[in-house]
Amino acid sequence: MSEHKVSLWKSFLSGGFGGVCLVASGQPLDTIKVRLQTMPIPKPGEKPMYTGGWDVAKQAVAKEGILGLYKGMAAPIAGVTPMFAICFWGFNMGKKLQQKHPHDEMTPLQNWNAGMLAGVCTTVIMTPGERIKCLLQIQEGSKEVSKYKGPLDCAKQLYKEGGIRSIYRGTGATLLRDVPASGMYFMSYEWLKKSLAPEGKQSELSVPRILFAGGMAGIFNWMIAMPPDVLKSRFQTAPEGMYKGVGDVLKHLMKNEGPLALYKGAAPVFLRAFPANAACFFGYEACLKFLNWIAPGA
């Protein structure tokens, strides 16, 4: 099968498998990121809750055990399979919409456009999953003393407090993060894959090259996504009524902490981005290859 003619159902299934690979490999560093992003501003003379990513990890393991770093994982695992399935489906649909013929070569701009469509497609699943994940991640202590006992309990309490609007709080912030970042994500991956492949043999890209292209795509993605991700995390975890919207979060952040606060949690993000997205694209490509093997003409 040509590199430029991927069936939508195969991209859907392969994307879901790739997403599971991503979450499983990246959850601990994601938890560290969210806790750094949402920790309270220390009062004058008061020490910050965390001095950095390593301190978050040490405190989490000391208080909650190693599983403390995997808090909130059930929510993204439950949502990530359909979300990444839709993401890769949206990307390939975006490619098809721009191609006059199935075998047309895609330009970087066309891949960027297709990636942005993927970002729009995933928002309906991404927003509630991110809201629940972030609320669970900032909890400390045992289940007995925590407000939320798990993802389902968190969703039920959010719905009880504010209905579906509460569950979907941060939709605009999620779009602000994911639309341009997804464009960069897929454009950089396709460009690197093409650059690294032997002449005319993109489908024969070796495992190390797939891992490198996927990992670097994750880095480029987060270079775009980091500032809006900080705003999204704060907005989704803030008490009801604290902020009027994402713009209000930005105003308060710039006033109280300055522009560098938009990169809080950057260290664990970029440490996570390479291996997690390398795993994601490897999972996607491996699953796609398997599906092409068992159903070559479908």
C-alpha cells in the first residue's frame, strides 16, 4: 500500500493503539508537570510547595507510593484510545480532503492543515478527560481523604456541581492548545519521516528512525503547546468563579508571576515528550503495518 493512501479505519485503529502506548510511557512525568503548573504561589517568606520536578516526584513517592505518579491515568487511558483514534483518523481525513488523487505528495503546509483538523476532532474527548485527569493529579494523600475517589467519581461530582458545562470547562483552552500544536505535531513527523527514509522507501523506515521522528514530533508539538497548556491546567483546576475565562487566567498569571510562568512544568514535559511520542508513533506504525498485513486490500 502506498504511503499516501492509508485507509481511514486502519488509521483509526492504529491511532488508538498508539495513544495507549503514549499514556503508558508518559503518565508519571505528566503528573509532575500538572502539579508544578498548579501549585499555589508561596506567600512572602514561605517556601514553595515544590522546588522542581524531582522534588514533586520525591514527595509523591514518599506520601503516596510510586502509584502516586500514575494518578489520573485511568481517565486518559479510557479516553486516549478513541481520542488518538479520532486524532489519526482526522489527520488522514485532512490529507484526503486536500488531495486531488490518493497518491498525491503532501506539502508541509497541507500536513499542518490536516494536523489542525485532527486537533479540532479530538477536543470533544480531550476536554473532559484533561479536566478529570488534572483534578485527580493535583490531589495528594490517600483515597480516603481525597475529594475524588477516581475518574468516575470525579465526573459524577463535576456533573452534580455544574452539569455538562462543568465537565467541559476549558474547551476553548484545549482548542487553543491542540489546534496549532497538532498541526506542528503531524507536519514535523511527516517531514522527518520523509527526510530520514531511504529514497522512495518511506514505508521501509527503520524502528530507530520511527522512534526518532516520533520523539522529535513530540518535542515540536510541546514547543507550541506549552503556554496554552499552563493556562488550560490552571483554568480547569481552579475553583468555580475564580477566573472568567482563559484570558483572565493569562492576565492574572502575567501580573503575579510574569511570562516565565507560562513554561512552568517545562522540564518534565520535554523529558516526557520524546519517549512518549516515540512510543505513540511506533505503536501507530506497528499497528498499521500489522493491519496492512492481515487486510492488504481493505
